[in-house]
Amino acid sequence: MLDLPERQPNGLTVLDLYCHRGGMAMGYYLAGYDVVGVDIDPTVERDYPFPFVHGDAIDYLLAHGHEYDLIHGSPPCQAYTPLNAYNHKTYPDLIAPTRDAMITVGRPYVIENVEAARSEMRDPIMLCGPMFDLRMYRHRLFETSFPLTAPAHPEHTAICTRNGYLPTPERPFMTITGGRHSRAWQNAAADAMGMPWLKVPPGGDIPAGIRGVCEAIPPAYARWIGEQAEAAIRHLYARAIA
């Protein structure tokens, strides 16, 4: 069982849809929220650090979304990534159906996806690792139903290692994408992302964790978003009782 870091609870809850291995979830937790994750992949439960529901994200959202203060969704990105031009597979386009369900439920929401999905998103902002002093470049877009700003985006001047290689003083930033990587690489990547629960001990199962860390969003992104969302949520509740 993961020893969760200390935080100051804010009394709010967040539903983490398509939750994967919990990068966004940990950020919301650190921002003060209690988190419940939902994913269609039952293997996620092994690594997810919070209460987990195995099931269809949209079905669960429509049935239970009203029980939460904030809804977050990270629909699968494969339908939008340029890599799909090489594998020629058909993937579901879930951004619009997820948004429609969120609007139906009527709670403040966040939708996350890759830069290539920009045309499917409504006025998203972009977050990246150096905005949060992380030594990795990872652009992710966030559409929100409430005002959201981004920190200053430092120039990408630091050099990255090649994928699969550990950082060095000359190349201090990691390239964190898929492949057949070593246990040492996964542990360094988990540290760079701020996701130590995905580190593997000697003899641990590397492949599942590799996918988890390569597809994850750093918790720092969600902590930033969650802190801004709290103000919007409390404003909505204050108006409702006024």
C-alpha cells in the first residue's frame, strides 16, 4: 500500500475518468481533494493509489458524476497521436462524448489530451514540465469549464537524453516514451515525473509499469489545476446558497 504524502484536505471530491496509473489523481490529492478513479482496464487497480472502479468511464460518469465536486477525464489519446499514421489502427474518439456527458452531469470539469487533439478541444491551455521545474518536456492540453491560467513556459533549452537512456549532466532532461526499457530507466522516469509509486524493486514487473509511466501526466499539472478549480467550485456553491 502506498504511503500517501501529507496534504491539507479541502473537503472536495474529484472523479478521475480514464484514470490510468494515477498521475493526475495524485496531483488532485495533493491539492486537497479526495479522489476516485475509473478505468476500463482492470490491471490499473494494481498501481492506482486511490479508490478504483473498474468500468466504462462515461457510464459511470452519467450514473454517479453528480456525487462529485469536480470531474476530470483523460480520454485515450491514440486516435489523435501522429504515431497512429504508422500502425493504421482504429481507436475511439472519446473527447466529444466525454464532454457531452460532463455537461449533462453539470459539474465543473477538466478534459486532458495530447497536442494533436487541439482541434477536438475547446480553448485548451497547455502545460509542460519546466513550468513546474520538472526535468522532462511533456506538452498536454487541458479544456476546463472554469477559468484556467498556465504558469510561464520556459524555453526548451535543456538537452534531452535519447529515449531509453538515463539523464547526464550534459543531457539533464529525460525523454519518456514507450519502448523496452530497463528497471533503472523506469525508476528514473518515475522520479522525473513525480510518480515514485511506479518505481519497481529488483525482480518487479517492468512492462506494465513502463506503459504507466510513459502514458502518465505529472501530478504537478493536476495540483495546479485543482487549486484553481477549488476557487471556481466554492464560488459556484456560494452562489447556489445565496
